[in-house]
Amino acid sequence: MIDFLPSPAVARTLLTGLVAGEPDDEAARRLFALHAWSCLVEPGDGVAGRVVAALGPEAALAAVSSESPPHTVLETTDLTAAQWQRARDRWRPRLVAREVRNALEIARHSELAMLVPGDRHWPAALTDLGQHAPFLLWVRGDPGALVHLTPSVALVGARAASGYGEHVAAELSADLAGRGVTVVSGAAYGIDGAAHRAALAAGGRTVALLAGGADQPYPRGHSELIRQIAQSGAVLSEVPCGSPPTKWRFLQRNRLIAALAGATVVVEAGWRSGSLNTAAHAAALGRPLGAVPGPVTSASSAGCHRVLREFDGRCVTNAAEIIELLGDLEPTLFDLPSPSGGGGRTDDRTRITDAMSFRTWRETTEIARRSGLAPAEVTAILGLLSLEGAVVNGNGGWRRTRPVAQTG
């Protein structure tokens, strides 16, 4: 048998700074074993999930490293001997103690936190993934942000998004974030990035799921955006530090996005967009699913129309309709106007721009006083107006920008 699990004292040392408090002997070995399993398997490995659930992470690791017949494994998991052998053959090449320990050292150097099922900040919604649930989550940012995932909405879509798609994503995200809904997405270019940026600009919460290690921002062009997300929310990954994103990991990452959010909305997507994979996971989990329609002639919206036709998605055009997807959550959480009623978001924007000047910089509190709106509402709408280029922020506060003259 390979001596893979360290002593409790060594395990505690390896986990120092990565978990809350100081675990006792039993907890330290369990935490190390869960991390080891995250290193051995690819995300979503259902056989690994069954074995760990049946035996516990420590005994399951011992079974992988043992050369003796797997009687206990076969009796408790209903796996056949052939299934167990194929799985073991997949995992054994990664049973390298040095690499498992190095991943913990990288995580500590990157100032990440490790969450496992049972922790107070562990998202209970991941339980719905059953044997495909992650063994742990690496968190860059505040693990406490995960207690705010009710209410939450996943906004996803194409990387090669059109101006229309990014504009709609920003509108929806800012409106949701400004009303206390956490925006969940994948930090990719296009729709994901627009959703994250708008939520941040609105002063709301946003959570990003990465396909590679949480120590390596991906895509590189979004390194600063990912840093900002971590500052006010959380960036999550289930794979060990140093792991590169792969096509399979992107597809499996999407199941976490769908599971974490109370509803999933595809904002803009082509016929074969990867965001349809997220929609499929949401549908399989029984999560509410919506899509934003586009022109029937637009290839960029063909995937959204597939969601409406083939996934039984709901057509959504504004934040109020997205919140309807969330079902019977307390309506006072949102305070969103009816799209057909008076006094809506558009009127609030007018009140804010009326309270601003093209020349004079004004603080948020002064704009709130002049507009008669709450400072939190003003902050959310200013973020949206800023994304549209209608206002600009400077050292003296905020002021309006003059529209560009049209020619021709």
C-alpha cells in the first residue's frame, strides 16, 4: 500500500492558513483527503463521488492506493470490478504526494481559502449535484460572499458577443445587482465580462467560477476584472492551484454556475455556444431557465432561441421578468417596478440626470439629495449610466457627459 495520507500533525501544518480555525486530528486528515481527491480526478467524476460518499475520503484514498482486492468498495458502491479498475487506472497516475502538497503551498501563497461540504459558508445548493458535486472549493476573496447566493442569477452567453448582447447583459446585471441579487457568471470575455463589470459598477455582489485554478486568472485579459470581483465578492474554482483550464473543465465548470444560481439566463448565444451547456445543466437540475430574445435573423441569438424552443426556457427582457423566474422569494428583497407601471427605472434615471450638471462635479450624497432617491439607488443607477457613457466619475464626484453630435 502507498503511504499517501500524512499524519494529522503534518496535515494540519499543510492546511495552515487555508481553512478556518485549527482542525483536530480527524478533521485535518479528512480535509487533506478531500483536497487529494480534487487533485486525483477531473471535475464531475461521478464514480469518485460515489466511492467517497460510501467510504469517506480517507478510506477511499486508501482503497485507491491499496493492491488488495476491493471487496469493501464493490459491496458499498454497487460498482462492478471492471468499473472500479477503470476508475482506479484513471486516478493512480495522479497519486503523487509531492504534487498534492505543492498545490496546497501554491494556494497559501495565493492567499486562497479552502471550503468543503459542512463549512458554514459552503453553498448548500451544490448538494443538488449529487455524486457530481465538487469535493471542495478554492475561494479567492471573501468566503462569506457565498452566504448571499439567495437570491442569485447566472447571466451567461457568448464570448464573441455583439454590442447589443453586451448592452443587454450590462442593463440586466446592473439592475439585478442594484436590488440585492448576486450575479453569477464565468469571467469570460463577452457576456460574462459585461455582467460582472455592470454588477461591480452598480455596487452589487458578483461571483465568478473559473475552469482553471483560482490562482491563475483566466482569461489573462480579465486579470484586473477578476481581482475586482475578488475584492467585493468571490472567485471560485474546484480544481487545484496550478491547473490549466481545459475544454472539459469549462463544460464541468458550467454545472457549478447552474447549481449555484437560483436561475440561469442566457443573454446572447450562437447555435453552438458553450453557454447552452450551462442552460442544459440548469434544466437538468430543475433550475428556472430564461433567455433574452434577439432578431430572428441574428446568428448571435440563435442559441437563445434554442433555449426558448428546446429547453422550455422563459422569454425575459428585463430584470423584473428575471426575478419572476426566482419564484416565491420574498418580493421585498427586490423592490423592482413593473415594466408597465409608472415610476420605473427610466424615471429614476431621469431624476438622477436632472440632479446632475454637465460642468459641476457632484458627490453621490448631493445627487441623492437633489433627486430625492436613496444613496444606494443613486449608486446603482450611476454605475449603469457610467457603463453607457452618460456620466463620468472624477475626483470631485460625478457629472454628465454631452452626447456626441450625429453627422450625415
